[in-house]
Amino acid sequence: MDCDPGHDDAIALILAGAKHSALEILAVTTVAGNQSVEKNTKNALNILEVMGRKDIGVSVGATRPLIKPASFAAQIHGDTGLDGPKLPEVPTLKPTAKHAVDTIIESLKQSTEPVTIVATGPLTNIATALIKEPSITQYIESITIMGGGTFGNWTPTAEFNIWVDAEAATRVFDSGVPINVFGLDVTHQVLATDEVIQRFAKIENPIARFVVELLTFFKSTYKTHFNMDGGPIHDACTILYLLKPELFTMQHTHIDIEHQSALTYGTMVVDLSNVLQKENNAYFATAVDVPKVWDLIENILESYAQ
Ligand code: RIB
Ligand code: CA
């Protein structure tokens, strides 16, 4: 799992890493995005500690995009990148000595079965792994990402993860690997409102309390900056799909990434009407069964107590 925690990255990790999860996390890798890669790494280490998953290694990745300088989202995730919950200033867990890109390449090569790469931040590490070792495509089941959409949240047409590193996103979408895309069209349907937060607040265990703190802060910044009544749990949609694909409606389509225009840099061009008649290269999420999403998350949070 390549991430930039980030409140919704944290929810995704918690959903994927539950004790009885159907998913096995081979590695966590971090990338500059919501905050610096140093802060995102510290957050990932603290999150895994809270989850009781000291067995999962965290490898540090790119400090900046392939071409552009780094851009952070402090107004959404705070100065720490995970504002809200009280977490240790110095995590007890330490990152691995291996760079994220090498961890990704080696995890793929060492796995006895095809691996799903989940990417919930800018795609810099994934693109770099593909550039360094193009042969890894044979080991990848799919690349399942949160990013993009048919509208933007960082520019009028570009979503943050893609906008931070559109060159990297272009390389990923050109890879020929099956890609599952959870963009704003679907993530903005899954809003953690007061009602949702109160529902999770009834679950008596440290993880549920941690999630309530995360969602409470996230809701506040989305109210301030987007006047939304809940924080969209963007990144969690990748894991919810992998756990229960039937919750989502996916459309096979062709996606290109704009990486040259000054006005529309970072735009995900989703040809849902197949105007260009190009070969489909991605499955794009268009709808989700929201009530069943909250039921699934509630069950997973409750499983942390057992
Ligand atoms: O635009 C939403 C995405 O940007 C999410 O992955 C969030 O964590 C931020 O990285
Ligand atoms: Ca993220």
C-alpha cells in the first residue's frame, strides 16, 4: 500500500489491516503528498502502532514528484498531516532501511501470487518502480488507486493526487496494467457526516475512537474549505472495493492524464462515452452502495476489539 497519510489513508490502512482481514498487506510505502514524506512516514508508523500491526514494514519513498516541486495539502490534513488525534511525537516503530521503490519491486518479485498495488497518494513511487524495473508488470494483479475523477478538488478539473504528479500518473496509465480508479465521482458519495461519526462513536475500542477523532477533524476542514457536511473517505474506497467489489459500479473506459497544459495540468480525462474509441485501460468507479459501506466499516472496526 503506497500512501501519504492523511486522514483517509489512515482509514484505508485500518480497513485493510484488521486482524481477520481478507487482505494481506505485504508492505506500506510512503510518498510526499498530503504532507512531506517525512511527516507522512511518521503518521504511517503511528497508525500501524495504533492498529497493533508492528509486523508491517514502512519504507520511505519520494520526497517530491518526478518533475514538479512538492505541493502539500496542509489546509485539509493539518500541519502534521494527521491533525486531530493525539499521537506520539516520535513513533516507536521505525521505517525499513530500504527505499519504497525497492520495497515495491522486491515485494512484487517475492510474492508467490500476483500482487495488488493500492495507491492512495500521488503516483510518484509507482511510476518510479515501473521506470526502474519495467518487468514488474508481470507480477501486478492490478493497480487500485484513489485519484482523479471527472471534476477536480485542487483545480477546477484536477484532483490532488493526480495533480501533484501528473507525469507519474501518465506513466502508470500507460503501463498496460489493469487499473481500478476511485475518483471524486464516487468518493464524494461516501461522506463521514455527524450521523456516521456518532454511529462509530458507539463502538467501544481504541481503533474506533481513533477513527472518530480522524473523521471529526477531517469533517471540519471539508466544511471550512468545501462547505461539505462530512469528510469524503476517499482512500478507503480502494480497500472497500478490494474487500467487497459488489459494493461498487465500475465502468471499463479509456483514461488519459493531462500533463502538459498550464490550465488543465493534472486533469484525468475519462472517456465514459467512448468518443475517442481508444482501447479501455481502466475500470472507473461511478457509484457505490453507501449504506452497505458504513455497515462494512462498522463490522471491521468492531473486529478490532475481538
Ligand atoms: O484528493 C483526495 C486525495 O488527496 C486523498 O488521497 C487524500 O488523502 C489526499 O491525498
Ligand atoms: Ca491520500
